[in-house]
Amino acid sequence: MILVLAGTSEGRMTAARLGAAGIPAVATAVTEYGADLLRDAGVEDVLVGPLERERLSSLLTGNNIRALVDATHPYAVNITEMALELCKEKGVHYIRLERPASQIPDHPLVTKAYGLDDAVDKALSVGGVLFSTIGSRNLLRIVNKAQKRETKLIARVLPDPKVITECSRMGLRPNQIIAAQGPFSKRLNMEFFRFYGAGAVITKESGDSGGVDTKVAAALELGIHVVVWMRPRFDYPLLVSSPEEAVEKVVQKFLNY
């Protein structure tokens, strides 16, 4: 059995490809929305809910997991650290599937940051409306900092009812919340930034498939400052960059096909 931590589109594709190849696999999703996306991709065996250490440990030992494909978001640091530790502890093969990094342009309006607080502080220092495209997971820290600076915040998040409810609990009004599923084209990003009067945009370096290239291009086209929160780095035992490569490694290295 192969366990796929499927927090990205690449993870969904990997789980679907494993199933299509007749390789037993189970995929995880934190939310029902994520689970629905997996099922829409053709994945039958889906586990829903947060993966605490005890639950992941039980999954690895109780399901005869031979290999774990970690296709979580590049910024899901806690789950990646936990998966690395547990796989090493239990002798389970670990494969990291991570979308290729984007080439962030060297431009006066582009600032790189190497932590969330650093990124938010740099974006707030620009002034004007702060347009966040980093999702909801770390949004509360941005909300708190923006409130202290009396800066208007616009948050673009997934169209998940639970996420929207959580945004409201953080104190965001309906006109501060954009519930939409990306990635978006350069033109559509420009329309968002222009309509909401963005003074600065904050984004993760989530790869071109995550839309960072079109966000940066749209901001620069409009003369808007963009702060890029650079992705964390780990020393992975095996790193691949596509679902095809992930399935190939599973077959070649761990299943003796």
C-alpha cells in the first residue's frame, strides 16, 4: 500500500495515476473540499481530516504502507517534518513530490522574504491596501498585523464554507474576502488587484502551477509592489517534481515491478 499526502493538484494526480496503474494507494485530505477534489480525480480510497502525529503513525503501521508520497503544499512545514521523522522511524520509504520553483524576477517592485512575519512586515511597509494571496492557513497572523497598522486587508481564499466562516471569525468583512479557486491568469489577477485597489500583494513562492508567475506579472504590469514568501527547504531522501516521476519511482524502487 502507498500513502499519498495529497495537499496539492500534483498529489491528486499521483494518487489517481497509482490507482489507474493498479497499485493500492490511499490518499489524505484535510478538508471535505479536498476530499471531493480527490474523488473527482478518480481516487477511491480517501481519508479526511487533520493528520496528527498519532494518526499518521497508526496509518503507517496499520496499513502495511511501503512508501509515502508527500505531496503536501511546500509551506505545510509541520506535516512534512512529521512525515520525514515517522518514515525514518518506521522504515517506510519517503518520496517528496514538490512542484518546481518559479524564477522570481529581479525587479525593484519585487521583494523576497524568508518567513511569514518578515513577508507581512515588508508588505505592510509599502502602504495602501494589502492583497493577500497566501490562503487561509496563516491568515490570522496577517489579520492581526494589518489591524495594528490600520491597513485594509483583502484575502483571497478557497471557496470552502468552513474557510469563509473562519475568515469571518477573524474579523474580516464580506467585502474583504474573495472566495475563488486558482490559479488565475495574469489578466484576471490584474482585474482583482485593480478592482480592490491593491497597494501591495503578498504571495507564496508556490511554483508556476500555483500561479505565482501570473501574480507577480500582474502586479508588475500595474506597478504594484509584490512580496514573495520563499518556500522552506528540507534535505529530502528522494525528491521528484512531477506525478509521473513519483509513480515511476514507486514502481521502480519499492514495488519491484
